[in-house]
Amino acid sequence: MADATVALKVNAYPNGVDNTQRRQIVYGTATITANSGTAPATGLPLNWKALANGNFASGNFIPQAGPNQSAKPQFCVFQGQGSESTNEQLYSYDYTNDSLLVWRAGAYATTGIVADTLTFKAEFIRGAF
């Protein structure tokens, strides 16, 4: 049985990317595919290299995070859309494992994960090494 997966997509222009002097802020959607509804003990892995570009039918968006283009975000928040089937799930970002944690009834869930579409905000440090 396969664990649940997460696919990330940047919102289309002009709603997807904002730039400051030191950060690139990316807004988008994260789609959880439940598969068997299970998750590893470290959370659902996130692949920022496969961040789909919302402006085109194909291709990836690469955050401008300096020479290390695959850098993980310094700050990231996920929010569910409050659908009836998933309103019991809450989400948080695990920086150490670069993963999405799913919470149910106040505890980290490794089983019973339901498919959902989330919004996210991720901040990448410009010039990250």
C-alpha cells in the first residue's frame, strides 16, 4: 500500500509569487492524494523541485533561492479549505523533515488521511546557500 502523496502547484500570475529584497514568497495549492491513507512517521514528503507552474500547462516553477535552487522554504504554512469530508484534518509544515504533517483530533495522524486540496504560503530566502 502506498502512502498518501502531495503535489504542489504555484498559483497563476499575478497571484502566485511576490518578491521582497530578501525573500521570494510563493502562494499555491497542495493536493493530497490519499492512496491508502497512510503517512510515514516523518510526515508526507514535499518536493519543492516539482513545484508545478500555474501559468503553463506543463513545466515546473523554480524558486529563486540563490545557487541552491532546490532550497526548502524558511517558512511555510498550509491551510485546508474546510470541506466537509476533511474538516477534521489540520496541517503544519515540518522544517526538519521538509514534510507536511496531518493532524486529527490534536494528534499527528499516520493513518486515516483523507484526500484534500490546501492552500499554502512558502517563503524562500534569496541567495540561500
